[in-house]
Amino acid sequence: MLASTVSNESGVKAPEALALTDAADGVLVLPHGDWMLHAEFVREGGDLLLRGDGLEIVVPGYFDLPQPPALATASGAVIDAQWAARLAGPLAPAQYAQAAGPGPALEHVGTVSKVSGPVQVRHVDGSTSALKEGMAVNVGDVITTGAGGKVGLTFDDASVFSLGSNGRMAVDEMVIPQPGAGGGKEVLSLTAGQFSFTSGMIAKNGIEGMAIKTPVASLGIRGTSGAGNAAAEGQQNTVSLLPDPDGTVGQVTVSTQGGVQVLSQVGATTTVTSAFQPPPPPVIVPLQQLQQQFGDTLQTLPPPPSPQQLQQMQQERTAQAEQAGQQAAQEEAATEQAAAEQAGAEQAAAAEQALGEQLAGERAEMARVAADLFGPQGGPEALLGGIDDMMAAMFGTEPGAFGLFGGPGDDVFGLFGPGDEVLGPDPFNPFGDEGQLFDLNEFIDFFNQQINEFVDDRIDDIIREFEDIARGQDAEFHYLTGGPETVTVTDGVTDIIIGTGGQGNEITIDGALGLGDTISDDQTGDADQLILDSAGPNDGWRATGIETINLSAATGDNTFAIGNDGAVSITLSDYADAITSSMFPDYPDLFSTGDNTWTLTGSLSHGSGTDSINMGQGTDTLTLATAGTHSAILSGVETIELANGGNMLTLLTPVIGLSVTGGTGTDVLMLDDIGNTLTVSSIETVTGGNGTDSITLAAGGQTVSISNVEVLTGGAGTDKLTTSATTLDLSSVTVTGVETFESTGNTGATFILSAGDLTGLTTLISPSGGGSLRFSDGSSASLSLTGIDTWTNVSSVTHLNTSTAATFELDAAVLAAVSKFVSTVAGGTLTSADTTINLSNIATTTSGFDTVTGSGGATTFTVDADALGEFTTFTSTAAGGILQTADKDLDVSGKTLNNIGTLKSDTGANAAGDLITVKGDQLGTGKITTIWASADTGGTDKVQLSTDTTTADFTNVTLTNIEEIAVLSTTGTTVTGTANADIIVGGDGADTLIGGAGADYLTGGNGADVFMYTATSQGRDTVTSFSNADDSFVFSLSAFTGLPTVVSTGSHIADSVSTYPADFANANLTNKNLLFITGADYADAETALAAVISGGGTLGTGALFIAYTKTSTTGTTIAWDANREASAGIAAVDIVTSDGTIDNTDFVMVST
């Protein structure tokens, strides 16, 4: 523990000294937490003195160094050397006078536009005054506001700035640029207080122009407006970006030692709690909420001046300065006149000196009498001296002791801490709370006096009256011997009750405890008990070394301090109980760490007043032993433990770093406005206030319901967020690490999330079917749902993003549970890394999603009719993808298929007559290469070419169990069969059918069909119908070179029916591919060929088409002989019989 003071040989208390050698890496760490940030900085020669709250620390030789170290708290809040020098000032005015020289010249850079309440300024020359409207603002000014104090400043670059109550700022640097010249510099620093600003010319000239420094963050301003709160390490340093009065928006760069965030949107807000951590990403807070949060300073913020207003302001300021100069000249003349009268006053001075010597002798005699009365130093009577020390700590030793204007002593607020309506909230704050907790009339009632008027210029005189009352009380000592005892206390007397260590004192107070009354025991842990009588109020008393305090019988408010570490049990009264932890100078050994465990019996604030608990520094635990409804003002509490049986705890002040553990019942936690950061365990419900509230769930798996909470972070274990409503809207809440969201309502639940809420989420539970998951408009368009593996009664997912089509990453668990996906913007994509994607659960209510992508490689897509109706594109990221269905019909003709090589229908072999519809340009290498149907019996398994197919080439396509290729087009389609035996059926248009290498069956439709042969090996196809009037045989000129007469491409062959006479004597078919036989009928093609030979003709070798008239037919028959004269040749086969006589016009030559 660091003692606040030490005594030298003369007994005068001296400040604690810190050696500059303790500095490391240019930083000197000061003790006592963030005390430094509120302390008064004083320059004493080359030394730096810091004082406040009864503490004084001196850094010898600090200002003698060419580069003094920065000052820092243990947690990392930093005041650099330049800042410290600014706060300390150069020389006190008296020292300037002794130096026989004027102080530094004041450099006017702005004007005070608005001021209310107590606002003080210390100039660079060391002089101080109260700020008034119209006064000049100067470089080096340090401005301090008190409770209810506010000030609005207008700087000469047209920037404006306001500071709220209980704040301190400095104008570190201000270089006003020439009009139109650019550049300039503006640096403001704040150690505490709420602020707002609108930048001027300097900030518009560059991001480095204007800067605002706080203890844990620096702000770079670029042409904008903003608001914030400067606080210590571990407290919320909030910065928000606001629009300029003309609606424009600039940027604020928030920098800590850990990183940088840029605010560039209206309402963008970041809350920094550590100098070592990067600022968190900004959240967008509604402008109305920010106006409420910073309303005090925004109302004080002057409007940006026009050039004319700025000029007028500067002129008025100059006039005031000239008037002040004339007044100073008059005062100087008066001083000279006084000097002329000096000689006449020397005699009076000598008399006064003699009187002083006489008074000094009287004081010495008084000291001797006091020693006779109170005994030697160190005896029990020295406790009275401890009380005097306490009074000095409470009220100070000099005028202005409340610290209102820099008095050296601590004030009563430091003793009793925050929360009591009589006593101030912050032991380091010289002004108390902002108006509501520090009420001067209540304070005066505390001393049983009535003062009807509070006048600012008389406050020092009033405080002196209070000091006289407190110090003027007599002291009465009560010594206990152990066991039960009743002590009667006297009003107007300081009662000192001293227990016997180790005896288990049981003290009952008769009467009301008052200012300075002290109950003490020099040993902790010995089961001492203190019981208050049915009297009250009991205000301003102390207890130390007492383990149990019972206030239940009190008939008024109770305000007291506990001066020891360790465990204390307190039974609350029915009135306002204000309890604070504080080290007593006369019992320092009982307060070594500040770590306390207080157990409260009874309900907080259940009676006529509001309870407040300030457990001070250290690691403190507050245990509520009574279940029920509680509300309180809390400060300095790290842990709260609730009783079993169910509780509702309302926190009346914001908390940071608090941990709350519930009991076995249902526990509800209600948070205050402004913003809170806490960890909860076994708490069923948390309701936030009108600020940014951050809740962390403790380890072990928690189940909680929240409302008005902005950040929820899960801990180790499986956490559950619940609601009894049918809608759980987390769109404005950042949720991470919470595994389960559950609605316990009566109908299908709706979960509304943002993208970040998916982090750690594994389970969604709706009480009944029809539950839905929705993502807010501001969420990222691309979201992964693969972390959610349990979808109880949740069957639809919707993205409300109105600017970009959604992309959902899925897995098998999602597809098995969710049947409906909706993207507000069309063109959405479902994607999965699984190599098997089953879309059979997709309902027709799915909308806005066009594409399904398998990102894991060659992917098998399983669809049904509904899925095919919803999606237009199927993409496998690697070749070899499969699109399949258990249905007998599969129509992909209108789909985009990427890397889909195989189509399969009726995968369960449950139906006959499969029908697979494709478009011709979907076939071939790199596209569809396999089409598969089930090997069922009955029905015809078909591949059907869509009506918009013009060409379909099956040359490189494998057809499995496909019995027919059918054409649907009515305008004509060119179809090329596979290398196997195909059945190709034309449609109603003029189709071109190319059988390919196999023995195909070609059926023309109602149109003028073409049966094309591109190779001589294709001739064994069977043409099931041929119309002499409409259909044609087409041969490739490059393959069929041996036709009777060489003709031009596209022409009919030139042979006539009379080319070969009936006796065939001159027929020579060598190298010919086509034979017309007319004038006779033959039983078959072989008989016709035999007639050629027997008639003396030459038959030749190789493949040959034979057109002849078959016996008993009316049309011409066309046959095919693969090898007309081979000894082991294949017999000629008929391929078609025409409905009329075929002539040379039915055979056409083409170039392919």
C-alpha cells in the first residue's frame, strides 16, 4: 500500500516522493489508479506536485529535465510531459512578481460564447478567474467545469467546442491559418468530461490539422462534427460522428496504442475502454439517441459563426481586452500611490509584529494545555488526533477545502463516495455529481442547520462555517471490554467507541450516530457486531474492524464508511443506506488491499430511500443474501452474487467490468442508461438501458433472455439466448459465441439476426413448425449457415438485404431442415462445399435464388420438380458433376449447367417411361456426355430435344437405357446419333437425321425430312418412313465419291432412271455408291445385284446403296450393302420403302 503522506522529524506531513529513476522507457507510472487524471497539477520550482483526495505526490526535479517522462496510470492512461506542463502552469503569479518580470503573453485564439454554472480558467501566466461570456480564450488555457458547469467556445478558425460538467480541458496549440492559405493547427486535450464540436477551417485543410487528446485515445478530425466523453482507463471513452449543421459529414480517426478506427458514417460510434486495445469497430447509433446522450453539451455548443459574426466577436473581445488594460493601468497607479504612503505605515507594521509575537506565545501556552488535557502522542487519546485528521481529509485545512477552486484537502464526497443524496459520487471529482446527488440543502441539514440561499461568491465562507462546526465538537471515548454492551451516543459530540480485539464485541447504539462518530476494533475476523438503535438519521459515521452491522432498527437514512478489508455482513434498514469503503488515516493497518466482501441482508432500496454502495478500490464482492427486488447505486463493485429464490436487481448507475452471478431462482437484471459492460452467470433476463450495453456470459453454459442490449458475448460452454416472444430480433445486437437461440412462445418463431450473430451459433429452436430465420438489411449479402446443425421447427431462411442478392453457404443439415430460401434481390446463390447436394426438400415458395453451386469439386445435385422450377443454374466447380432426380422426368433444357457431365432420371427405378429433356447445345465434350435412365420395363425411356434446339450432336454422348431420341421442334432440328444403334424420331419440322455409326432407326416426322449420311459406314440405318414428295437422302460429297455422276454440291445426282438398261450389259458399278434399277421388280436387293452380274455388268466392291422396285410394292425400296462382292460379305438389307417412286431428285449432295 502507498501511504498518502509521511511525517518528517518536525511532524509536518510531507508529500510522497517518486524518483525519476523509476521511469522506464520514458514513462513514470503513478500509483492510486486513475487518481492522477483528476488530481491538481502544481509547479513548485523544478518539482511537480500532484494533489487531491487527501493524497499528495511530488516528483522532484521533474521540470528540470530537458525531456521529462510521460505520466501514466498502471492501466495505461497517459499524460505526456507537454500535457503535464500545461496542467501545472509555468509559474504562479506570485513567483512572477518575485522574478520581477511579466508572465507569458496571452495569445488570444477564441471567445467564450456560452457559459453556465461554475467554470474556471487558469491562463498560461498562472492567473485564474471565472469564465464569462465574451472573454478571450488563449493558447495554454486550462478550463475546468464544476457540477452543472458548461462552457461553449468559438475559436478564430470558426470551429466551436463545448465541455460539459465535471470536465477539464486545455488549449494546447492553435495556429490560425490565413484566409485561403490552408494549413493551421488545433490541439485540445481533455482529462475528463463530455464534449462536442464542429470543426472549422483548420480541420477542413487536412486530417492532421485538428486533434483532440483523451487519457486513452487521440482523435483526428477531418471536417466534421462529433461528440464524446473523455474518461479514464477501464471507463467508457465514447466518440460519435455527427453531421455538420449543413448536413455534410467528414471523418474522425480514433487512435489508441492498439490500433485505429475511422468513423465516416453519421451515427458511427466507438467506445474505447483500454489504451492498449484497438478501438472496436464502430456501430451505427440512431441520431436521436446520440442527441439524447450528448444533449447537454450539444445545447451548449455554439453555432458555427459566419465570417461576419467571427469578426464581430473578435472586435468585441479586443474592446474588452483594452478595457481590462485601462483598469490594470489604474490599479498600477493606485499601487504607486500606496508605495508613497509606505513610510507612514511602517510604524503600524511594527506594532502588528509585536502583536504577532504575543499571539505566538499564547499559541504555545495553548499547546501545553492541550498536552495536559489529551495526554502524550501515541496513547489512546491520540484517537482524537485521528478524528482531526479525518476532518482535515473531509473538509480540508484551507479556504475552498471542498476543492471547488483548488483547495488542497479532500472533501466529504471522498469519504462517503457516490450514491448518497447528501454526499457526492466521486472521491476524485472536486465538484461532486452533476446536480442530482450533491444537494447543498441536504448537506446543510446534515449539520442541523438551515441555509436558505446558496451564493457562489460566498461558498468559501460557508465551508469555513462547516469546518468550525465539525472541528468544534467535543470528543467522548467509550472503551469496550467484550460481550454485549450498549453505548449511548450524544448529539453534537464525536463519540469514539473502541472495541477489544479478539473479544467478539457486541455493540448496541443508543441514539443516532452523527458526523465523525467512530466504532472501531483493531482486529478483524473476531465476530464483532454493531446494532443501531431505533433512531436516525445516522449520517457521517465510521466503522472499522466490525464484522457485522445491523441497520434494521434505524428510523432514518444511514450514511457511513467502512475502513477495513475483508468480510462484513450488513443488515439494511428501511431507509436510504449509503455505504462506502475508505481507508481511515488513524487505522491504516486494517485497510491494506481494499479487497472487500460485503454481505447484505434485506432488499436494496425497498424502503423510503435509494441505497448506494461504494466499495472503492480493490477487488470487491457484494453478496445479496435476501431474494427479492433490489435497486441501488453501485460503484467500485467487481462482483455481485444474488440469493437463491429469484431476484430483480436494478442498477441505477452505469457499470463497467461488473460480474453478476444469480441464484437458483429466476433472476432479472435491469441496467442503467449511458452504457454498461458486465459478465453474468445464472441470470435469466438482462434488460439494458438507453446506451451501449455489452453483456458477456460466464463460462459453464448460460441461458439468458435480453432486451435493449447491444452486445452479447458467449463464454466457454453451451450458451442459450431465449425469448418468450414469437420474434427474437437481434438485428441491432452484436452476438458472438452464443450457441443456441430459442423461442418458448406458442407459435412458429421468427429469428432476426445480423451477420455477426452467426458466430458460434449451432442451434435454432422454435416451439412449433413454421419457424423462420431472417437476416437484417444491413447484414453482409454472403452468409454461411453451415455452423447451425440443429434447426428445430425452423424451415425458412430470408435475407432482407435490399441492395445485393444473397449468397447462403449450406450443408446437408441445412438442406434437410430448410425448405424455403428467400433473397429480397433476385439472383441469389446457394452454395455448399459438400460433393452431394440434395435439393429435394426445396419448396416452391423459395424465391430470389437462381444458382446452386457445389464448391467442393465434382458435385452431385439431387433435385425434384420443385427444385428444378426454382433454380436456373447448377454449377460444379470441377468437371464430372451429376444432376439427378428420383422422378421419371428431368427437364434441364432451360438450365445453365456448368461442369455437369451426367444426367440421371428415376434413380430409384420406380417408374417406366423416363423422359429427359435437353437442349442441343448442352451436349458434347465439356458438357453433357452421359444421359442415364433406369433400366425399367414398360414405357419408352427417351431423350427429348427442346423445341428451341436447332442442332443436337450425340456423337460424344453415352446413352444408357435410352430407347429413343425425339425431336420437339416444329421448325426443324439436325440430330446426330451416337456411335451405337439409336432410335431417332423427327418432329413436325423439316428435320435432318444423322444416325451415326450404329445401325440406327430413323423416323422422320411430318416435315420435309432429310436422312443424312456423312460416312459410307452409316448406310445400315433403318429409315422407318420416307415421303417421296418431301423427304430426301443427303450424302456427304467427301465420303460418297463414287456416285454415278460427279455433280456440284447441293445438286441432285445426274443419273436418270434409264441409265442402266434391263440387260445391264454396259453397267459398270466400279467405284459407284448408288445404283438405280428400273424397268423390273426384284424380290430383294441381292436378287437385283445378281441381275447386274448376270446381265453382263460389273458390280465392283465396297458399300452400295441400291434403289429398286420390290416385288408386290408400289414404291421404291432403298437397300444397303456394306460390301457388294465380298465373298464373306454382309447381305444387302432394305432400309426404307418409299411411298412412291424414287428418282434422282431424292438424292442430294452436300459438302460435309
